[in-house]
Amino acid sequence: MISRREFLATTGAAVAVSGVAGASAAEESATGRAGAGGEKSAGLFLREDDLKPATFDRLPLEWHQRRAQKLRERLAEAGFEGILLTNRWNIIYFTGLWHTTTERLVNVFLPLKGDPVWFNAALDRDLVKSWWYSDGEMYFDWPHAEGAFPNEGKVQMGAKVDLSEWMLKALKKRGQAGKTLAADTEFRPSMQKKVVNVLGKEMASFEEPCMNMRVHKTPEELALTRRAYNYFNQMHAYARDLLLEHGTDLTDFDIASAATKYGTDLVMADIKRDGAPHTAVGITIEVGCRTGRSTASPHPNQFQHQKVARGQALQIEGGVNIAGCGGELYRAMFIHPMTDQMKKLWTVSRDSCLMQKEESIAGVTGSTVAYKIHMFQVKNGVAPYIYHRPAHGQGWEGHQPPYLSLGDYTMLEPGMCFSVEPGLYDPEHGIGSNFSDGFIVQAEGPSRQMSRLPWSEEWCWIKL
């Protein structure tokens, strides 16, 4: 038996060398080959398909400018002369500026012609002005006092500024009053009243067209998503090999921590960066693990620090993104000895995933796919263990429309990306089975799987 101290020393050494081995592993992963981590499990990966992973670390400014121009064209077709972007993800998508949002106002006005007009706090001034910038207005901080700019030596307790009116007056100063404008959201009556008072006309909502553009993934997004999943494959293989080698000496926390460290070193060894803004953006690397009773909850609320044990369920999960592109990847595992109930839940859940892949085709509605999966589950006698829809749309923000849900009648179209989680949960016996992956709707035929992880008993039924 390995002691906890020996385990930590072993995994510490493993992740320490990943800076050396990880560079080649990441390079191989980015080109579609198996890397060095998780060598035993990596041999079970599915064969590569024809989608090549990206070699770039983020979508370039030119890509975002093309998307902004496409949005302008749609605005013009609808009779609008500009749009106010208020949603963080729309701002990132259409301008390329990765930024953090708090209570501070960050808005961008995109006219039909010309560059964006930025509205931001002083703390983001270097970030904004070093990106796609030619015009904008800056306030100091939230709440903003009139005339107060300590960064310019102006320290005073002025009247609190209404930043919405401040922004609208700046648009009026730039000749936008009286024009037919849109926003990427539906304004509340109080905000719409300010718009009318300052600009003379309401701003209509263009929220749905903005989202519609974001749910249809471009070839560049798909290539970057495949690259993120190639790294994620390696993280799962590494975690599985840890489980096979050290088994009941580990906690789920041990597995998650070691796999996250390994994966972070793997990814970052391959990301070009110098510490300056606009590189290594939109990166999330989160490998989770939970075992025992917590697998029987769709969204457990307890901290995960449970010892791995035989006869229990175990789920390796998480999300990996590069410049926002990537997604979820879960595999539901059961550790021998297994009961008939464990086998049944796992098999129906797994088969539901494979059904989702075959049924998620262009031209059918999300509700149709959900109906078929739920009917399959019910006919197989697992109705009491159904807790949620089969899948959500997957985007840069995580969950996004459309949904594979009985109430979503959106027609599936090529380029839409979905999670894969028709999970089943049995709290009475303390077991659950929930997979996830990334499925991309194709122009013809079944969805494309983004990971290379198998759905097999060999991968998921573990003997320690």
C-alpha cells in the first residue's frame, strides 16, 4: 500500500516533469496524437476523425472583426444603424477583448461603419486601449463621482454620475440621437426611458440574432475546440491511470488535484505568452472527481474529499477551454464489485448518450431528440432516476441555447454544439451515472464527437 505522503511525492514528481514531457505531449495532442500522460488509458482512445485541431492559441482580432461585420450586415438588413453591446460574451465575441465584469459598466457601441466606441472604467484603460480601440469614454470607478479622476490627480467628492445617462449622452455627442439603434438585450422600462430622453428613440432588442450567431460555431471555433478536447483526453487518461495504479489509497480530491495540475502544465507548455494582456486568454482547466454518494446528485453541494472505495460510483468530470472554445468532458465509472442496479443505470445512461449522437441531426427539433431519449429511459425502467434534460447548448459562457429539452422547439442546425448528459441518479443506493462530451451537429448524418474518449465498459468499469 502506498502512503498518502508517498502518493503526493509521486504525483508531485509526475506533474513537475510535465513541464518537460508536457511540451511534447501538448504538441502531439494538438496534432491529434496521444501524448505522454495516461499511457495505459490513452491506448483506448477512439480513432481520430478528419477535424484537425487548431495551431493558434486564440481567435485573432481579424476573426472577431469579421464577426462584427457580419453583425453589422444583419443590423442593416433589419433597418438598424448601430448596436449597443452590454453582455460580456457578446463584447468578447464581436470585439475580441477578453475582460472581467463586475458591477462596473463595460459597454461597446458598434456603428454600421467605423470602429467600436468603448465605455469602461479606468482600471481597464490599458486593456481596452491596447486592443481594437480608436474611440471611447472612461469613468474612474463605480460609483463614479463627477470630475473625479485620481489617476489624473483630480481627487474630489463630486456628485454621483448616472453611468447609463453618461454613456447615452456620449452617443448623442457622436451623432447617434434620432437614429434607429438596437441593443443586445431587452431594456427595462427605466432604462428605455433614459434612452428616449437622451437619444429620442427607443433601442430595440437584437438579443436573439446575436445569440444565433454565437450558437453556430465557425470552422475556426471548432478547430480550437478540438484542440482543447485533445488536451482534455490526456487529462482523463492521466486521472484514470492514477485510479488504476493507486486505487483506494486516493480520495477524489487527490485525483482531481493531480489531474488538474497535470493538465494545466500540459496546456500551458503549449501556449505562447509573455505575461502581457491578450495572450493566454479564455483558458479554463478544471478536472473534477467525485465518488460515492455525491455521484447520486446532479449538482452536489458538498466539498469533494471522499476516499475511493470498491463497489462505488466515481465520476471524472470538468471543463477545458482555450480562448473560450472547448467544453465539458465527463465519464461515469463504477468500481467492482458491481450490482445489477449499477450496471443498469450505467448502461441506459451510456446508451442514451449514443442515441443523442445518432438523433441530433440537422432538421429536427431539440424537443424531438429529448423526447426520444426520455422515452428510451422510461421504457428501460429508469424513470425514477431521471432528473434533468439530456443536454444544453455549449458555448463560451458554458450553458447557452438551444437545449435538448422537451420544451425547446429550436430546429437543430449545423455548427450547434451540445453537452451530452442524459444522466441517471439513484440517491437511495448512493450511485449516479452522468456522462458528458461535446457533440457538434453536422450538415448530414449524426453529430460529431469532440473527445476521443470511449463509452465502453472497458474504460468505465474499473477493477482495483
